[in-house]
Amino acid sequence: MKRNLLLAFWIFGILFPMGWFIRVSPLGYRLFNQLFSPQWMHIFMHGLLFGVLGALLMHSLYGKMEVRKGAVVVLALVLGVAVLQEGIQLISERLPIHADNFFDIGVDMSGGIVGAALALGVRKLFDRRTRQLVTIAE
């Protein structure tokens, strides 16, 4: 239950970023824009946010279905959140669809793939060590 609550909060944070709430403070908004407006920071944050999302989703689904099927579900969910986030952003800022939206979705998917792969690798390593400890204890 706790991991699903964290996952829900993480998705909420992606869909409704803090930058929207900071707009009420001119100084806060200016500082936020100065920190996050460089392209490299924008790419890094998208990759990080969706990498953690991919890891949380993989962790949540691990052991509940076959790994390949779970990976497909995770990537579909990451894509869904990425498209939804871009859609909300376009609607709220009344912007037309442009190439940057597709670039962001590509970065989001890359981050989701890396995060899911890392989470899967850590879980498999943990499972392997647990099996070794059980074998030694017997």
C-alpha cells in the first residue's frame, strides 16, 4: 500500500509540477525559471522524474506478472503519464503541439526505461542474494 501511495504522489507531482504553484510569487517564479530554464536542466529533470516513475512502477509490479509483460505495462504507463503531462501543459498554457512536446516525451520514455531497468536489476540482484542466503542457511 505504501509503495502505491508514493507512486500516486509521484504521478501527481509529474502531472501538476511545482512551477505552477510557485507562479503566485513573482520572486519564487523568477528563481524557479532561472534554475530550470536551461535546456540541460529541463532534460535532466524530465529524465529523473520519469526514471523514478519507471522504477516505482517496476517495483510495484515486480512479482505480480511475468517480467516481459510487466516491462511492457510499465512502459505503457510511463508513455501514458508522459502524454497526459504534455497534454495538460499544452491545455493549461494554451499552446499548440510542437516538436518540443515529442522531444519531451522521448526523454520521458528514455528516463522510464532506464529507471525500470535499474529497478529490475536491483530486484533480481536482491532475489539472487536472498536465494543464496537461504541455500547457505539450509
